[in-house]
Amino acid sequence: MIDLPGQIESKRCSRAGCRAEATWAVHWRNPRIHGIDRVKTWLACEEHRDYLYDYVEARGFPVTITPAGVVDRVPDPDPVSGAQRAGEQEE
């Protein structure tokens, strides 16, 4: 759970039913209802990192992944390349 203003209270994975320690943060936003400064963060263990990323990406929302504890802005997706995983280069 993340408390305002961005302080991490628990480092448990956000996947339903998972109790593993999170090592990744999946940052996303729904651009239809939130401005560029409103970013939601799900914490993810190694096993569920890609699952949570893919869940958000499948809905067409901008999404990035960083190590847990690193705060990141979510860029507007490029209409051609879409969202990006951590480590991929922007073109």
C-alpha cells in the first residue's frame, strides 16, 4: 500500500492473493480520467511483474516499470510504439 505523499507502507506484491515481497513498481495511469501528474503504482514481486504490466498495457494505458522505491512519471505513449517496459529505449 502506498500512503500519501508516495511513502511506501508495505512492500507486498499487489497481485491478488500474493504475499511475496515486491521488488518492482508498475507505474500507470488512465489518461481518460487522470492528468499526466496522476500516477498509480502497483508493487510487484518478480513472478507477477510482467502479469501486472501486461494487465495495464492491454487496456492501452501508459505504463512503466522501475525497481520498487523508485518514483517515475508515466510518459504519454507514442501512438506507434505504445507503452514501454523498463530498459527499452524511446525512439
